[in-house]
Amino acid sequence: MNSAGLFDMKRRNDRRRKKNTASGLNIYVVGVGGGGNNSVDRLSRIGVYGATTISVNTDEVHLRSKKADKKMLIGRRMNKGMGAGGNPSVGRECGESASDGFKKMFSDADLVFLTTGLGGGTGTGAAPLIAEIARRSGAMVIGIVTLPFSVEGNRRRLAWQGVQQIESYANSTITLDNDKLLEVSPEMPLDQGFGMMDSVISNLVKGVTETLTRQSLINLDFNDLRTVLGGGGYSTLLTGEAPSEDPKQVVKDAECNPFLDADYEGAKRALIHLSGDSNGLLVKKTHDIVGMVTSKLDKDASVIVGARIDHKCKNKIKMMTVLTGLKKRNISPTIEKSSFPEIH
């Protein structure tokens, strides 16, 4: 079975699950390989309410240096914790050696964020397997993946194979492209540029998670997210913020994020959540912000709106939007749907 729709299995009614937040949800953020570990490290340091962060790697030294609630070193018997050598087949075999651990981990999962940098061995090889196990366990899976620069040749080709495999299991897959760094800040030091990518990933995960786990004035729940993402089609996530005196700017800020696909014209479904203090999140402002987003959707689009009074958003309004049912842009190269290179 390789169709995502085949993995929306019903949970058994008698399953006893420990919930990790007052929302009653078990949410896991799993970073796979070096890039995924870096993103989870950043998220763990800024904090995310209601989620457990997990780092998975074949490189023990890198794994030890990163912060996460849980860490998994996979494939120790095969490579002695020294990495996958850039070979996705090695990464997948290391993942398969830990499959029982992943099954146990996701046995109570409701939502799994899977973040990884593609093109290398561990992320490209193990992440699709982890996405499959999480989906088979009954979890909703959101993949957030990063592509290497175009000049990296074969790594780029392998990365697109990884994207295709993850997309076949995840409910939604968001693709970030390192080439965008050349457009945004070509003179920026490389570590700061990658830090920008990690910041985008952290904000997306934190925004969706805390929308579900924190009490809201107009509440959004997990089934709202499932409704939006469950209809299939291409999807994207947008986040933005602006001073409360200029509410429409929050939409413009979200649409101007250079790393995300903000072309959501004709989207079929949308989940929109706003946060602001009691002086900023007024009825008219809320109406105007939602109206700006919905004006670009399909005329029969299904829209779910939530709002939360958050006094930490002093003089600001924040928006998190999930949009699905878009026509997927043909931005990937033509590649053969072949398996990864064999281990030598």
C-alpha cells in the first residue's frame, strides 16, 4: 500500500492512551538527520506548548549536540553511530532496524510533524519510512522538508525522490528550497541563512501546535485540522504578524514569506486562526483579515475560523493559516521513480 488514503485507519475504541496536554492530544515533532535535528533543536530551545520533540539520527556526535525531549540513534550495529555516508539506502536500512521503536513511539500519536533535510543519507532514506509508520499507526502526518541547492547535482535528484516518497504517506508536505536563500539574502553567512530556514519551520510547527493545544476564544480542534487536510490535494501553511493598527498587513506579511508557496488562489479549504490582545483583536479587524484571505479562495471553499486573546501579542495580531485543495505547481524535475542506490 502506498496511497496515503489507505492509512487513515480507525483507532480501536478500547485503546488506552496517555495524553500529554490538557487538549487531549499527543503531538510529536520528529527531526530526522542533521537538518531535521537542527530544526528540532531550535524549536526545543524556543519552546512549543503541547508537543514532544524527538531527534533521530545515524550520527551519534551530531545527535548528542542537539536539544530535544527524546533522542533516537538508529543503525548503531550497522555503522557504529558514524552516519549514513550520504547513502539513502543505508539511511533506510538504519530506520528499518528501529522500526519497532517507531511503532511503539507512534502508538498513541494523533499528529506527527516530520522535518528533515533531503538529499543526504539519513533524512532521505529514513524519513519516508518514519512517515509511513506514523501514518499506519493512525496519526495525521505533516512533512516539512528542505531541498539542497540546485548546484548540488545528485543530492538534488535524490531529494526529489525523497519528497515523492514522503508525499505518498503524509497528509500534507511543505517543501522549502535552499535556492530561495540566494534570492532573499545572498550575502548572508551560510549558518545564518540555514537559521532562517529553521526559524520558518519552528514558526510553522509552533503555530499549528499551539492553535490546537491552547484554549481559544473561538476554538479550533484537531478534527478541524483533519477536515481541512483530509480532502487531499496540494496544501500550504502560512504565518504572519503585524501591528494591530494595520490588520491587513498581517495577511501581506504571511503572503510575502519567500520560503513558502503563498499562491493559494482557488484553494478549496482553509483553516484561519488569529491571535491578539483584547485591544487589538477587534470584530472589524478580524472580519477584514479573514475577508482578505477568503477573497482569493474558491467561491465554494470550506472555511474554519478560530481566534484567541493572547496578551503576549501586545499591540500585534498574528495569523496562522492552513490552505488545501490547491493545484500543485510543477516545480520538481522529471525523475525516474526508482529505488535508491543499493548499499555497496
